[in-house]
Amino acid sequence: MPSYPSLTPLLPPSQTSSATPLPTTVSEPDIAPACRIAGEGGQLYLLSDKEFNDLATTKGKLNRTLASHYPEWANYTQMVSWSTQPVTLGEIIVAASLDEESNVQINPAVILVVLGESSDWQLPSDTDLFLKAQGISAELNRLDLDWDKPQNESLRNQYPEVANSGTYALYIYFNSKLDRLQSWCNTYRQLFQTSP
């Protein structure tokens, strides 16, 4: 089992008192504004499962984000089987994030940042980015589903340092390298103006 640096747990935000009692629910921890990759109890926490599976990221949003931060990527187009015209990277990522066979989809923003971080944001000249993004999506989906299977308690017990399925998928994808996870988290926050 890899060793982990000592991480200071994040304290939950203070709550104001209310005259009406509010029901208490267990929720996933909030990520720190500085994008620290540890949540409560020092567990690794990159993003909520809701954010991991959020479908609100459109091709337009991806293309605008790329234009602002990675213009070379924003200008990328590729021929794909579903179009007679070259399509933008935003459209490629959104299409690749959908696994029709399993009827699941990962947030296209997650796929884009994994693709970019995996290539150090150097646009590959000889790679089919649709196939590459589709492979990333399939692997992250597989890992996410493995974590969530009720019969996989032994898997979850192997990784007590991981807080949730989305974090597990990224943790395994990046070979448990904390520096890669931190870089992913920082980039996600920078590109999408939100903590994952």
C-alpha cells in the first residue's frame, strides 16, 4: 500500500442556528477552496459523485473553456463517423463521455481534464482524440461502477484512503500518484471556475 503525506483534515463549515430543526443528512465533504485533495478525516476527495456524473457540461462550454485556456486545443477538429464535417474537440469529448452500451455518462469536463493532464496539455498530432477520450471514459466508468457495486466491499476496504467512487476512478487511473491528482484538481478548478 502506498504511503501518503500527512494531510490536515478539513473542518466542516460552521452552521448557523435555526429556530426550526433541520434534518441532518450525510453528504460528501466540500473540497477546499485551494483544491486540496483531502477531505474530512484525511481521505482523498477530488470531486463529488454528483459532479463526476454531471451531464450539464455542453460542447459549447468545453469549446469556450478551451478557447480561454488552451487555444490550440480549441482549434482542433477531427473527422468522426457521425458527421460529414470535422467536429470540435468539445463535441468529441461530449460524445466520448457517453457509454451507450452501459447507458452511463461521465461529466465531459472530467474527461477533458483527464485527457489534457494525460498528455501534459500537449496536443498530440497523430492520435485519434475521439478514441482516446472514449477509452478514458470507458476506463473511468468501469472503475466508478466497480466501486459502487454492493458486493465489492473488499475493494472499498482495500482503499480506505479514498472517499468516493469518482475519486477512486481518478485515483486508479492516475496510478495512485498524488501529484497527478493534485494537478488534475487544480486544472479542473482553473478551467471550470469551480471546485470539483
